[in-house]
Amino acid sequence: MVQGKTPVEANDGKTTRQRRNQPLVIVNSGAGKGKSTAAFGLALRGWNQGWSIGVFQFVKSAKWRIGEQSALETLAEVHRDTGKGGPIEWHKMGSGWSWSRKEGTEEDHAQAAVEGWAEIKRRLAEETHQLYILDEFSYVLKWGWIDVAEVVETLQNRPGYQHVVITGRDPHPDLLAIADLATEMTKIAHPFDRGQKGQKGIEW
Amino acid sequence: MVQGKTPVEANDGKTTRQRRNQPLVIVNSGAGKGKSTAAFGLALRGWNQGWSIGVFQFVKSAKWRIGEQSALETLAEVHRDTGKGGPIEWHKMGSGWSWSRKEGTEEDHAQAAVEGWAEIKRRLAEETHQLYILDEFSYVLKWGWIDVAEVVETLQNRPGYQHVVITGRDPHPDLLAIADLATEMTKIAHPFDRGQKGQKGIEW
């Protein structure tokens, strides 16, 4: 990506600076790999800018601790110890959200998703983070656990400078319609297709 | 991605363990965002596994220091100081490779690319890293600076357990043909299309 190049000229009366610093809704979808990985890669950029970052993993199993979590939590420790970079919080739905006392089970994922979204709404209103990663959030919309109209309204009216990245297959069209940046990861070839199993470092 | 699920059964006489730990050639292509970002996200997983990681940025300008470099170099420092995670080296072609005494200029990029590839070949032969990220390497093949047949032969015959990720648009068909995992990042919507400029934390 070439820095700062725009294929069309904006005609919106804004200054370059105003156009440059726009909070984005970003959607990474598709059947290919890289939806979450690219989101976590973006967290590296945000960390380096000193942003506060909140990661919210929907759907993933409680026991599932992916390498990105360890690595990003290490960067969060560096921030706490030295002030370098920014703070990163990592929250998982699977085992019950960290702010909730309840232990989650497989059965009450729908309610956990609703609670997770309520917390994200609160944080957006309070402008807690500059970057939110709602990992696999497309599915909770697809399954009707959370009302897409409410999500769209909340994202469109969020105050201040807050980027929101949503990952997962089959994003709702109403969500895609308000995305500033939407990328579909398309599979060309995948080792699973020829019987290769998932392996550490690549899948988690 | 569901862990360990394979849609087809392999019939290659290998054990599950052998099939699980296969070194991969990974190609992230397409006009959308996330090619490099997903590669650097994968580096987080590799770091967490304690892998040695080598990043080789082809093409990018010398002055261009992206957030991922700072963040991954911070993780490399943590590894040096505490033993946590793995080592990460970051090399850029733009200003002359770090192992070369020469200052590069815009004019001798082709030669710098050849030198970079020669170094990567040496490291593959010596099994220096478990994960190589050849960022924007597709372009040096496209421009004919490096012979694709030699790259394909080297990758196919590399010894041991070494993953290689190549990013960039328009990957050569011969490269795609040997990719174990190939994903195309397709643009659905992009802020540049409506005059939005690149911004810190998102584009770099």
C-alpha cells in the first residue's frame, strides 16, 4: 500500500488532517485465512502509536489461548513497565468475560455475547479505547444473538476517535454497508484441503 | 478456523504428527488490505511458539518504519531479556540490507533484491529460522529481478521445518502452484476510494 496516495480527490471541504484522522469501521470477512490474523497485526500498529486497544473474542472456546494473546499481552506488559507503546486488554467470551463473575458454559453463549456487546457499547460511549477488535463478531449477528440495527446505530454514532475491527465470515449486509474498509479473505489453496491438519504457530 | 478439522482424509501413509508439522509456503496476495498485516500477525503466533523469525522487507522505502517493526522488535527484546517467545530479526532492503555495508539508493533496488534473496537462500540452507516473511517479494519476481524458477526450486527443496510467507499483489503462477496456503485479500470497500487519506495506526 503506497502511503497517502488516494485514487480520487475528496470534495468534502475537509482539511487533509481531518481527512487523515478518521475513525474507521473495518470488516475482515471471507472463507480464507487472515481475518483475525490481520486484525491482530493491526494491533501491532496501534500499540506502536500508543493507542489503547481492546480485544474481544466472541465464540472461541474458553480453553483456547492463541499465540496472539500471549504476544499482545507481552506488549501490554512492556507498556506497563516502560510506558512504550499502548495498553492492550484481551477479553474472551468463552470462559465468561473477565469483568463478569459468572463462569460461562457452552449453553449460555448467546447471553454472554449480549453481555459482551453491552460492555463494548459502554466503552464506546466512554471512549475507552482507540482500537476495538471484535473477533468473530459477525457470527453473533448472523445467529441473531445481537440486533444488527443496534450495532450499526452504535457504531455510526460512536464519539471521538475510535477504530472498530470486526472479523468473521458472512458479515451482515447492513454491517458491510457502514464499513469504511472491508476486505474479503478468499481461499486460493489451503492445506486442510489435502488432509493437512492444523499446526501450532500457523493456526494458533 | 476450527482447530484440527480436515475436510478430507489424507491417504499418504503419514502419521497425524507428521501431517501436523509440515513446513508451509504461504502466499498472501490480492488488491485488498491485510496481506502484510496477516503475515505479521502470524509472526505473533510464531514468536509465542519460540520460533526464530526472519522478516525481509523488499521494495519498501528506506525511511519507512512501520509499527509492526517496532512492536516485533520489542518482542525480540523481551526474548533476549527473558527467554520468553522467540528471536525476531527485521531486515529492510530500502536502506541497504543490514548485513551489507553498502548504502542502497533507489537506482540499485534490483541488485539489492538479488542480494536479499541470496541471503535468504543461505539462511534456508542453514535452517536459520522457522518462519520467514518475505514482504512484498511478489513484486521482485514480477519485475524479473529474481528468477521465479530458482525461487520455486529453492522453496521446494528447503530442508527441515521452515515456513515461508510471501506477500504482494499478482504472485507469479509458478509460485502460487507450490503454495500450501494461498489467500487473496479482496477489496470490498476502502477509504481511499472516497478520498480518505492513509492514517497512522491503520496504514503504518
